[in-house]
Amino acid sequence: MKLKREAKTLKAKSIASLKRGLEAFNNHDDDGRPETVLLMLQHASEMLAKALLVQKGQDVFDKEKGTSIGIEKALNIAQSKAWMSAAQAGAIRVINAMRDQAQHWMIVVPEDALYINARALITVLDEILSEHFQDTLADNLPVRVLPLSTQALPDFLMLVNREYAQIRELLAPGRRARDEARGRITALLAMEAHVSEEVAVSKRDLDRIEEAIRNNTPLEQVFPRLMTLATNVKGEGPTIRVRITRAAEAPPVRFVSGDDPEGAAAIREVDLQKKYHWSPSALAEKLRLTINKTKAVRDFLHIDEDPANVMVFEFGSQKHPRYSDNALRALREAITPKFGRGSMACTPTGSR
């Protein structure tokens, strides 16, 4: 298969990083090993994703910034073009989320969790090479590679249950192991990328989940997304293929509102930002009112007093209110003329 020049270069860089990642994974020195594995595997994933886009004739540069797009944008494009499945993109997103935490803060990834997610990623990279480049990992790795593990491949839900129990023990009074517990919580949050296209691990998410675990909240309420997953393993030895898939009998995921105290542990900051996505100026623009007139309507309807309508996000010392679609509907109904009985909706003076 004839590759475009840049696609060929990116593919070569991907395989080179994958080799370094596998080398780090099998290293007998544990110091910095998980971080090195995640950094190398993430780079291998990003390079191969971009090689795929370039080979398909897709532009990989941001037109405004002039810089190459990030891995998340590359995955979204590949999925939208049906060049990559949601499950394949999910395996890459998990490694990317773990790498992000390892590089910018801290994460604790248990050995079997590192293995199962790394092995799932290798399966995906091999599939992409086969489907789009007429190549395989076997053609790029030396024949002397010997698969060796001192642990059996874990079942995904068993892994999650064990980690949850471990975190509870670490958070027990007197243990003084809070950093490790939060590092393990971070790893579980990152693994939600198998079923979610957007996974952001924030301090507020960690605080919320830590509190829920300290209060003995059941696992299925804290990590409902993880409870829908299972391990799909085929083959043996060098030919083993690992996929993280939807469980055949997965429990339903209950979606909760931002002001539901029972579901607080399950709400991620990224979910809240999706729900409360209207800024005051965007809300005014949508309603075709000025910002001051929109505030007058909000005050008239007591919109800002209802947590179902508004949430204030804090970024450092700054506070930014964001409004939900529920708030938009209420405001729109209040300013829309109602005909049929000779009456008009109550509208503050001066608004349209």
C-alpha cells in the first residue's frame, strides 16, 4: 500500500513510541514505569490517529492557530468519518486521560489496570494498522518478543470492585493514604473514557467522589458508567486480543440532575458543564435581548434562585454563572406573546 509521505512518517513515529512503551512496560525497574508507559502509548496513539487522517486526505491543522489538532479532535474526526469505532476511540481516550493525569498531576494505576488498558490499546492499534494501512504490529516487532505475565488477565468488573474496596481502605481513619486513594480514583475516572467521549478529571470530581466513598456510597452509584463494561478476550499468548465492551447485562445508567443530592457522587464536572452551558451573554443573544434586559427577566422570574437553572463554576478566583436549557425555556416562555385569549405574557418594561 502506497502511503502519503506525512502519513508514513507519522506511522513510523507511532510504532517507534509503541516499541518504547512496550519496552518500558516489561522493564524490571518500577520507578517511573507507569508514567513512561502511558506517555509512550499515548504518543503512539496520537501519531497513528493523525497518520490515519492524513492518509485519508483529512487536514490535521487548526486553520486559526496554524498548529496541529489535538488527539481528542483527531478521534472525533475519525469517528465521524467512520474510520474508527466508538470502542476503538474509547480505548485510546482512556490511555490519553491517564497520561494527562500522570503528566500534569498524579495518578495511581494498579498493575492489572495498566495491563488490561494497555493490551486493549494494542488491540486497537493493530486493528487500525490492518484496516487502513494493510500492516500489522506483528510485522513491526521482533520475533524474539516473549509474552510473560505473573498475573492472570483480570475481569474488568472484578478489577473495578477490587479497586473500590482498596480506595475505601486507604481512606479509612488513621491510614494517612489519601494521596494514593485519590490517585486510584483518578485511574477509575479515566477508564470512563471507554463509554464517554468527554472525560475530564477535575479536583471537584475527586472531592465529590472521595466524600461519597467515605460515606459508604455503593460503587454502582459512584461509577455507574464503569458498571456497564466487561472484558472481551479472544486468542491466547501472542495472538491475544483484548477489548473493553458493553456488558451483556449491564445495569441501566441513571441520569441525575445537578441538584439531586442522591446522585451527587455520579455527576462529573464535564456533565455539569454540558447541562449548564449558557453564559449570561450567550443567553441574552439567544433570547435576542440585551444582557441587562435578560437579567431583568431572570430577576423577575427568580431564575437564579433555582439550582436547576443555574450553576456557578469557579476557576481560580473567578466565578462564572452558567445557565441550563431549563432556564432558557422559562425565559423564552416569559417573553413570548401568547395569543388566543387576548392576553400577552408578562414582559418587563423595555424588553422586546
